[in-house]
Amino acid sequence: MAAASAVPGLAEELTCAVCLGLYSDPVSLRCGHSFCRGCVRVARRRPGPFGCPLCCAPDGPAGPDGEPQPNIQLRSIVERFLAAAGHERDAPCGEGRPEEGVPCDFCLREPQPAAKTCLSCEASLCAAHLARHRALSPRSCHVLTEPCDARLLAQRRCPQHGKLLECFCENDSACLCALCCIAGLHKNHKVVALEEAFGHAQSILPETLKTVKAQEAALAQSIANLLKQEEEVKAKESLNRSRLESLFKEMHQQLDNRKGEVLKILSHSEEQQLSQIQMHVQKHKEEKDAASRDVQELEALREQKDLLLFTKAFAEIRARKRKPVPNTATVKLPTPPMIFDELTTDNTLRIFQQFLSDMQSMFKSPPVHEHLTSSVHQGGGAAHSNNVVFPFPLSSLIFGMSNAYSCIPHVQSNQSFSEGCHFWEVDTSKARCWKLGIIHSNFECYLQMSHDQFHVFLGQTMIRAKDFSTALEVVRVMLDCGRNTLSFYNASVKDRAPAESLRLIETVSIPSNYPVHATFGVSDGPLTLL
């Protein structure tokens, strides 16, 4: 009975740890472990330095030819065990078709899918090799985990120290090895065991999942709102584009129709005037022909010697009526239906420019530049400010300009403008004599109001002078450095559409000399810069 119970235990001791079968031609490594000679040969064919499959100890050449030494005593014990028990050799592990997944590192012929991976050995083991692995006492402290390949195994080790990641830093939310906790950057951080961090993460996972799901739903709703807004913008843009195209098409059609009517009227007027001229030309030709005949008759009458015939013929010629010929060959023509003089074309172009300005105001708002926020008053014959801190300070006063119209004292900004588009608005409702514009060391461009009459100057040249029927309560000065233009607008009407709140007064092409400064002048009343 005792012998019978000892057989299974002896069979386990005579089993190769690689093929899990009884030793076949066993050989011993330098570390003392024994394996089948075939298992050692197969293991040595794998890339990398060869080590003991059990203790991973490096194994160098054991014999003269580099082959491990045969374990003759162990081979005899196996043969006697087989003869006494009547056993046949078990088929080595790995027989059959391997399944998909992480393969076992110890199966030699047909690798079986691994059941666990030993993090200490960095090896994956099938169910048969895992049982042998657990049976060995030196492996009792090894860490086993779910099967993972070499890439996942590398992620489980510290890239700096090569140790297993067994700790968790709560300060940096990072997994660490033991050396990182002792001597690394996480030395004074709050570090817990990986198991504790896992338990805490499991406890807060539902709440975190709920929060993330809520954020996901909020983002999905936000995306839906943005997509809806995108569709609304596209629809509105399409509608605006259609309306604008219809507007310009209608305008173009009306311009073509009006152009045809005007050209037809002009052609009819031209025909009438030419008809009058041709009629007078024909009449004068007939009179000229009659006069030519009289000349010929008078020339022939010189040869007449008969007193009666001469006197009678001469009397007949003199009796013929002859209208006096005017000194200037002009005809009183019918009044033309329209007159295209310089004033008419200038007014027409100004109306068209106003339309273009209104369109620009509707579709493109110029960038706002913050400017003065207080008043500039008249006092002691000079313009000054009332001790207020401005977004850009005012420089010294300037008087006595050479232009007769620019005798208004004014101040200018220290801040200069060299690029971009800027505008500022000024309340002029309480001032009667003022000027607004820009100034440069070589030129000055400004709008000046004096007793309900305004003038636009570029240097000493007056661009425009006209009576202004509507009071200019608010004036917008717009400087476009890219286009080299300075525009003045009547911005007196507020809280309306851009096309109704801005009326172009004048646009002046200025020299491309930069930088320029804003200038403000007043000699009768205050100016308030908005």
C-alpha cells in the first residue's frame, strides 16, 4: 500500500517542467535543474540568451561541445520507474491545435493559449504548465495576472527602474514602482498600494461614470444645438444671398430699362435738333442757289446795251426779296430733355457712393477703437480738457494754421495710427464752430463746421463746401489706413439699422504718409467724444 501511494508522488518528481512528461534523456544545467535533452535544444533556439526555464539563471557551456551534461542517474531512475509501474510515456503538452490568444511560452510543439501570465518571470503559461509552476515552492511568491503579451508586460514595468508597478501616486495620478516611491520624484507624495487605489477607483467608478455620461449627453446636446445653428446660418445666408441677388438683378434690370429709355429720349432729341439744323441748311441752300442765279443774271446784264431791256431786267432783279443773313450760323433748337453737366454727374455719383456706403455698413462693421470719453471745451481762446485721464492723452495746443479756414484752435492725440481701420464719434450738438479729422507733419485732413456751413479740407485745398440743412449732432470719423481714405459720416440717428443711422458726408483720399494723429478743435461750444 505504501509503495502504491508513493508512485504518484514519484511520477511528479520525474516530470520535466517544460514538456510536462516523464524525463526523456534527461540533462542537467549548471543551476542543478534537469530537463529533457530535446526540451533544452528547443528552448535554446529561441531568440535571446538562454536561461533556465525554472529559475531563469543564465546557463553557459557545460561540456566540451557546449551541450549540457547527461544526468545518467536520473535517466536510470526514470527507466526503473517505467518498468516497475508498467507506464508508458505521456504525450508531451501542446498536442492539438492551438487556440487564438496569448500563447504559452513553455509549449514547444503546438503552443496552447495561456491561462495566466507570471509578472515575475515575464512568461505566459497554459493550464498544464501553470499547475507545474504553482507546484514549485520558489514560485509561490510570484505574481500572476490575466494573459498579456510582451507589449502589455512592458507597460507593467517602470520605464526608469524596470521594476513592477505596484504603487499609485495620488498627487500625480500615476502608477509607480517601489524605487520611485523611495528615491524618485514622488518621494514626498501620497503613495498607496495598487490594490488600495484599485479599490478606491472601483468605489467611485459609478459616480464618475454618471458624471462622464452627463458630460457626454451635454456635449451631444451642445453639438446638436451647434449643428442646428449651423443649418439656420446656412438657411439665413442662402435667403440673404437670394434676396441680395434679386435686389441687384432688379436694380440691374431697372438700370438697363432706364438706360434704354434715356438713350431713346436722347436719340429723339438729337433727331429733332438735327432735323431743325438740316431744315435751315436746306433753306439756306435754296436761298444761296437763288442768289447765285441773280449773280449770273447781273453778270450777263452788263453786256446789255438796250436801255429798255437793261432797265426792265435790273428792276426785276432788284425787286426780288432777300432776307438778311445772321452773323452767327445758329439755330434756336428745342430744349434738351436732360442736361448732364459736372454738377449732375457729381450728385449722381454721390448718391451711388451713399448706396455703396450703406451696403458696406450693413454687411461689414468696422473694428471699434476706444477713444476719448470726456469733453473738450472752449476757454480763454483755446481748446483744453478738464483734467480727465484719456485712453490716449492729448498733446499741446496748436494755433494759427496757415489756412484761413483752419484758425480754430485744436488738440491732437499722442497715439498715432499707421495700419488697420479705426473710427471715433464726436457729439457736436452743443458746438457751432468745430473741426474734426487727422493731422500729419506734412498734411491735415478735416471736416469743419462753421455756422451751419461745412467745409472739407485736405491740406489747404477745399474738397467740398455746402450748407447743411440738418444739424450734425454726432459725427463719425473713420480712418482706413489700408485704403488710404478718411470718411466723415452723419451718425446723428441712433438705434436704427446701420443703413439708416449712418449718412456719408464725404470720403477723401489721403496721402499714404503714416503715422497720423486724431485732431479735435472747437472755438464755440463744447465737443463730447463718445
